[in-house]
Amino acid sequence: MATALAQNHEENVFLTVTLSPTSAVCENPDALAVHPLIRRLGRVGELQDVQVLSVPRQDWPRLQGEVLDSLNALPGVLRVDVQEKPKLRAKRGGDEL
């Protein structure tokens, strides 16, 4: 699956879409590409019903409403989540232990 590769959060916005296991979209997840700029990266790990999509970050402000509305309108889509950029963790200093 492509999501095992490093995801570039600077260039893309990532979405996870949770599907009903009985939906037709679950059988044909390429149907989630409801816009030409959406790229389906694959499923999340071994979860058959959760797919990862990406949209170019530069286009996201303009397309956000349209993409989210289109995905949520698909039969069998239970949930659409926009993934946040990962946050850097602060390292503890050696003297704090």
C-alpha cells in the first residue's frame, strides 16, 4: 500500500474515508476519486473499510467543501476525516529525569 511510504503533509492533505463493509464502494474503492485531483492511496493497514485519499494542499482551500460534500454523499460512506499534519514532539533533556 502506498501509505506505507512517507506521506508529504507539506504538499498534500490526507483524508481517511470509512466505508460500510457492505457498500459497493468497499468493493470498488477507486469510486472514491470523486474529483480529478483526488488520489486514492489505498487502505489503512489491513482495514478493508478505511481508505486513504490525498488532495494537493495548494488546491485544498478551493476544493475542500466540494470534495467533502461529494464523498459524504456517496452511498456507503460512513465518515470522512481530514488528517492533521503530524506534530513534532519535544525531546526531554537529560536533566529532567
